[in-house]
Amino acid sequence: MKSRDLFNQLTLRLTSFYSQQESEALTYRLLDTFLGIKRKEVILNEEVEENFDFEPIISRLHQKEPI
């Protein structure tokens, strides 16, 4: 999967609860923390392996729980 596609998917899932800017910031943090994907890799749209289930984390963020 391309890193930009993963970034967009996660950001979209957060935008109903957070502003666009905050959703993007949270998504960059999630990708870096849990998959080691840096902002540069997203910008360059590098190929990444998504082998992490973000569902529990997204659910907790929807409840406004901090990372």
C-alpha cells in the first residue's frame, strides 16, 4: 500500500471528530509511533506494509482519549 493512501484513510476516519489539521497531525503521529512511517515517507508516497490494526486506537481517539 502507498503511504499516502494509508495516511488519507486514517485522516478521513478522524475528520468527523477533529478538524482537518488536527486529524492530519494525529495521523502523522500514529503512523510514526506504530509503524515507524515518517512524514517524509508520506510526502514521497513510498510503499509501506500496513500490518497494524488501527481500529482500537481510532475508537479511543473518537472518545477524545489522548494518544
